[in-house]
Amino acid sequence: MTYNKQLRSCDDDIHSYDIQQLRSYDDDIHSYDKQQLRSCDDDIHSYDIQQLRLCDDDIHSYDIQ
């Protein structure tokens, strides 16, 4: 019985460790992906908008002149 208890507690430790590891690992990947995607997306949009606006401003100022 004591031996069985040992096995069970050992098993519990392994499972809880695995679950924790997996969960934290998964969270890291997701948060990393989201951050990467978001920052990449933000850069692209702000770059596009700036470029477009600058280009547009140049055209308009050229037209006006």
C-alpha cells in the first residue's frame, strides 16, 4: 500500500509538472505569436499610412503649385 501511494504521488507530480510545462509553454508561444503579429501588423499599417499620406501630400502640394 505504501508502495502504491508512492507511485500515485510520483505519477501526480509528473502529470502536474507536464500540465504546467505545457500550459506555460503554450502561453509563451501564443503571447509571442500575438505580439509578433501585432507589432508586425502595426509597423506595416503605420508605414503604409505614412507612405500614402506623404505621397498624397506631395501630389496635392504639387497640384496646388
